[in-house]
Amino acid sequence: MLLEATDSQLALIDYQPRLMAALFEGDAALANAVRLAKLARLLGVPVWATEQCPAKLGGSAPELAGLLDRAVPKTAFGGAAELAPLLNPPRPPQPAARGGNARSLPRHLQKPAEPPAPQRSSIVIAGCEAHVCLLQTALALLDEEWDVWVVTDACASRTERNRDAAYDRLAAAGAELATTEMVGFEWLRSAEHPHFRDWQALIK
């Protein structure tokens, strides 16, 4: 199964400078998150973020802040509850037929209802710390039956062992493990894609 850009949403968990400074390979993880967010913006993939206790820890890293559709604050380690209204927004109620049922047109003369906006069921997720906030958010999304893709080279923890233990648990729970380049090339699919050269520039 390959990722589809039109079926994807990008969720970036707690890329906050006060947290990132203490993480193993944190700079590399942030750089890859920025690459993903820039490509997502080019392709129309929604980009969401969470921020852990931003009043104390500050907001998202400046490199990311301008690339986000929205960032939501949280105090719980897992951020699935805060992300839920963004990932699956409530659909507006359909207006009732004018004149009520008694005077509505026969079904074959009625204008077909607008189809609901397609749900983007693949959540591409990365963040910090991998074994705490990222793990708890991803596991909750899996429980809610989202297709969860964890971008391993855009995640970080204070220790390599903790980070890798998170990947073991996530894979066992049913998450797909990917890398930044896997996601980018699957979203594009072809060297003929109009944004292929933009992607090349991002990963060189």
C-alpha cells in the first residue's frame, strides 16, 4: 500500500525549541519535519501540529510555524483528542427540503445532494518525544481506526533506545513506519509531477 497525497493529513507533534534542544538527533528530526510540511503545503495536504504546555514551553519551532494550517495546545501527553476536530471536522447539516416533505419534488426531479468532502484517512505523523507524546498520540489514532504512518527520521527522543522502542511498539500495534523520503516520493509518484523539482531541492 502506497500513500496518496489526496488521502493524507500531516500531524506534527510538539516540535518546540525548548523540548528539541534536549533530544538525540533533534535537529535532524526537525529538518525532516520542515521538509514534509513544505511538500505538504505544495500538494494541498493539511498540516496540523500540537504544542505541549505552550505557555511554559513556547510554541512550535519558527521553521515550522508558518507552514501549519493550525496548532493546538495540549497538556495531556497524547494529542489525539485535540487533533480530532481538525482531522475529522463535523460536516455541516444538510438543509431541509423547502416546503417540507408534503410538498417536496418527486425523488427523480430532486437535485442530487452535494457529496460529503472525502475523509483523508491516512495520518502521516512525526514528533517528539517519540516514546511519549508521539507514541501516545499515534496509538490513540490507531484505536480510532485511522491509517497511521510514522515518519521515523522526523521523530526524536532524549535517547536513541527510547526512540527505537517506540517504533517497535508502533509497528506491533499496526502503524506503518516510513521515512521522510518515502513519504515524499509516494505523494509525488512520478518524476513528471509538477512539484518533483521542488522536492528534489528540499532533500538535497
